[in-house]
Amino acid sequence: MRKKDFLWLLLYPVYQTIGTISHEGSHALAAMAEGAKVTEFVFWPSFSNGRLFWGYTGWHGSTTWFTIAAPYFCNLITFFFVLLIILEAKPQRRWLWLNILIIGMLSPFINSAYNYFGGVAGSPNNDVGRLLSSLDPIAVHLYFVLTLLFYAWGVYHCYFRKKTWHPK
């Protein structure tokens, strides 16, 4: 890890916004695919009833659990493809490699972990909390535990492992 890598933390608001657009966009696309009409799409932080929301999507119409779970499938697909890009294409510029890693690997990891632990803590407005109450909880826990372990392995393998290729 280089000291200059920490400077990218200054772009946290940009990374958060990209992650929120991905998360809420997944809800919106899944809702539309299931025939619902998207009525709200907010990707900036807002407060409602004293709670902070990083963003939210509203829709009218019938949807299934898939619309609620869509961001976590999107996270897994994004993470997998970015892992392949980093391991196989090996971006040559460190700034590009690091931003791909942050947006495509760390963001899905953090989003999934944040929402999973919020759902386990019993947040009723949390996506994972809703999934736990509408689906078999064992299946939901199994999905998140396995994907979070995969994410941890991938980030470790791509960033922290000394034998792994890193751009200069």
C-alpha cells in the first residue's frame, strides 16, 4: 500500500455517488423489468423521519423479492467482472487500476456488507431486512456470507497479496 493511495479517499463522495446510482439503478431496472413504474429515483443523501438514506427508489406496481435483491446480484456480477479485468487485463496505470478496484470491488463489498449487517441488526426499512422477512432466512444469510467471503478474498488477492501484480 502506498501513501498516495490514501489521497483517493478525498474522492469518497464521488465513489459513494457512483455506488448509490448503481444500487438504486438496480432496484429501478428490476422494478421496470417486473412491470412496475418507477416514480422516484434519488441518488444523493437525504433524511426522512430522522433517518439518513444514501438514496432511494420508489415504484408503483407489483414486484417480487428480485427487485429488492437486485443491487446485490448487480454487486456480485460487477465484482466478478472487475476481478477478471484486474487479474487478466492488468491495467497499466496505477490510478486506473486503483479506481477500478475501488468502484468495482470495494464499493460492492462495502454496499453488501453495510446492508447485510443492517438487515441482521433488524432494520425494517433495509433491503436485507425485507429479504430476511420475505424469503427463507437461511438462504439469505448463506448468499451474503458466501458473497462477502468472496469479496474479501478478491480484495485481498488483488490489493494486499504481495505476489499479485500491481501497476507502478
